[in-house]
Amino acid sequence: GRMASQSSVHVLSRVWVKTSNLKWLPGTVEGVADRDLVIRLENGEKMTLPRGSDSISQRTPANMEAVDNLTSLPDLDEPNMLHSLCVRYMQDKIYTSTGPILVCMNPWRDLQLYSQQTLMNYRRKKSHEVPPHVFGIAESAFSNLQTERKDQTILVSGDSGSGKTESTKFMMQYLAAVAHHTAVSSNTETRVLQCNPVLEAFGNAKTL
């Protein structure tokens, strides 16, 4: 991926600085020397670090912090990606794309994102035409299944409690709904919904 460059860092540049406890803190460049950067962190602390240090990363412009797709970030690195996800999460935007991958952050509350109207808004839409959503992933798989006539696979991964089972159920909900509205046999809708108890069993099983 694209990594942040320090070649354009100058006085007043917004940067991230990695501290000794591996946290990235925001700061601003106050001085530039031949080999060093003088940085004032937002907590008031002042630091001098060598140019080219792995502990410094240029920050994304404020107007690009909440992009739908992380690949749109000017600097695709750890602090900018994490900050973008955090900004979106605080705006209740729990879904973020990174290329063909969908990142979901569990909100631990109902954000009313899965209504029938929302579901139908993703029907026959390309990923760039609608905001990132688990319905978009399901639509992509269903569309490819129809056009390519090949089996499709959706990989859902994450830590325990991250929402894998719920995400899978929402995708099954989408597939069942679009199967009902297409020439696909109505038996398909029933078979899709009957998968839920099996998915629940896997979701509730102990992780070894």
C-alpha cells in the first residue's frame, strides 16, 4: 500500500508521532532542521525527532479524514487508517471500504441500518454508487453469481464478539430478499433463511 512520505513535511505540517507505548499522538511541526524535526504534540509536549523516523507520519488533511474508502487516503498507513476509522465510528458510520474489503466496527447498539428500504437501495448498485454496507458485499456476490455463473465466497473474519454472526445474518437477509424479487426459485429464499440456525450454532460455539 501507499506509505506516508515525509518529503513534503514543513513548518506547521500536521503529523502523527508514535510514543514509547506505541500510541500515535497528533502534533504539529514547529521547526525543520537538516536532520531533525521539532514537533509540538497537542498535549503540549515538545519533541525532536530525526527526519525519516518510523515514529513520524504525515496526517491526512481534515477534509479527507472520513472517506468512505481507505484507499482514497493520501497516506495509507497505520495512524491515518486508524484515525479515519475512529472519525467515521464517531459519526455512526460503522462500515468503511478498503478496496474490495469491508471493515465493520461493532457499535453495540441499534443504528437502524438494516431496514427493507435500505436493503433495496443496494439492489443492482455498484460499490462506488452507495455508501459502504454489508448489503453492498452481499449484492456484489449475488450480482457476480448471476453474471459469471460461478460460486461466490464471502469471508467474514474478526475477534470474538466483533459481530461476525450478525453480519452474516444480514447478508443472508439480503440474499433471501433479492432471491424473492428475481427469477430465482422461491425455494432458494427458504433454503437461505434455513441456514440461520446453523450459522447461529457456529457463532455461539466456543472458539478454540
